[in-house]
Amino acid sequence: MHSLITIDEDLTDENYGYDPYKRPINVLLDYGIILLDKPSGPTSHEVVAWVRKMLGVDKAGHSGTLDPPVTGLLPIGLGEATKALSLLLLGPKEYYAVARTHDPVNGTKLKNVLSEFVGEIYQRPPQRSSVRRDIRTRKIYELELLEQKGKLILLRVLCQAGTYVRKLIYDIGEVLGCGATMIELRRTRVSDLSELNGLVRLHDLLDAVHEWKEDRKEDKIRRLIKPIEFATSSIKSVIIRDSAVDAICHGAQLAVPGILKLSSDIVKGDTVCIYTLKKELVAIGEALLSAKEIEEASKGIAFSTKRVIMKAGTYPRLWRSKKSVEESKI
């Protein structure tokens, strides 16, 4: 979490919006995220389609595709929350991989080769990937040999989003000289979301939906569907006045007078989350000024609005467009 500095004080109107953890279920389904434990077999797209059908929602999306055989954390955003999933690309991803070297490899040699792949590496996406196969750089933050038994090795990989672990293992095999093939892969972390948060299995979600729809019990579904704000808490933040919320929802830029609090370490160019006083995510923005400059300013645009998350009309319109101002002068 980032420490906040206070620019001004104000109150929030309890008649509008909700505390993210007290939203009615129908609203939660429009601003929720599920930390799904993807099983081996289906595609990520198929899993999202099942979740969408289960919950009866019109829109759902995932962050970071997992190939059909791969298991583990697949964050699924619901409704408007899908617009915030891009924030998860800002953090690292963690995988546990089982691989087989084509010949026995000395443990010391293996560890030495693995150390060569920590840091910035070059990768060309595999042929079956959904992106252009241009050579690009990716960062491997940690590459740990957990166990070695014969030709089998167990690795923990902490890497930048967009890294292909299967290709990483292939390249390690090339440097070893004997070749290597990935056998199993599980993703355990996406940015600050991990297995430690408790992953949701598809059949548990189905049970929770049944309890909610048939027995009117909300406890289980509330445990499994978290507000999108749960996934954005590590991003630098800005808290705004109620009077500024609807203007931001209509794509307006955030000016200094609308700001109440902000992370003290914001610098120009930072991606930030813009929140209401109730801690609801309104939009994703980009800092045009540093926190210190904002603290010292009395006017001017402080943040540009990059992606609006909250639906317009959630808070009352307390602003006037240039057109309405001009019309009032006639």
C-alpha cells in the first residue's frame, strides 16, 4: 500500500454508490473479479463462457490466457470490471513448471545455466501464440530449481507478463545442449493476486450460485466473487470528491480542485487508480503532475483519464458541459 497525503477534506453522500464490500449482489456482478483455479483441458475462453453463463452476466473477460493443459490462477473480471484487468499486466507472474531434459544433466551445470536466464532475456513467441512472432525482451525476476529427479526438474519462475514459459524451458534446453520439454505448468500468481488469496473452483462457484438463486443465501458467492478494488489496491491511488465522480465517468480530466487525497509517491507518467471516498474504483488515469506539484497547486489538470470503469450516473451530475454553459448565456 502507498501512503496517502491529504489535500482537502469532504464528505460523501451515502445515497449514491456503495462500499465495494457491501454492494448488492447484482451490482457486485458488474464490478467483481473471480480468482478462478483453471482446470486442465478447456481453453481460457471456454472457462470464461461457462462463468458468464453460470452467473447470467452479459460481459466477462480474463487476464492472461492459459493454454488448455495449463492450470492455476485465471483472474476473471465481470461487467465493468473487465476494463480494469489491464492493470494486472503491470505486475509479475509466477509459475511452477515440471520439465524433462532429454539427457541427464549435472545439478551444478543446470543451476549455472538457469542463472544465465535471470534478468532480461530475448524471446520469440511460439508459432501457436496469438501475437506477432517478433523477437522481444522479457524479464525473468527469479528462476529457482526446486527439485531434480533423473531427467525431471521442478522450477519456480517469477517473470514479466507476456513471458512464454514453454519457450523459456526450450531455450534452457538449447543452452544445456541436450534439449528440454515442458510437461506441466501451473500459474500461482498474477501481479499481487495469488493462490494465498484462495482460488475458486468451477464447481464451488456453481454451488454458490445455486445457494444464492435457490436459497437466497449470499455468504458463499460473496466469498468467491471479490470487488475489483481487491485487485487494484497495490496501484498508486487518488481519492476524489463526490462532485467530481460523474464528470470523470463522462471522460473528463481530473483537475486539482477535485482531489482530496493521493499517494505521496506519485510521479509524472504514473498509472493511478481514481477512487471515490467510499473506495470505489472510478477510472484509471495517468499522472500529469507529481504528488508534490499537486499538493502545491490550486488549479490545473493533474491526471488524464485513460479508462473509465464506473458507469455514468452512479453519482449525481454536478457539473456542466461547455455547451450547457453557452446555452445558459443566451
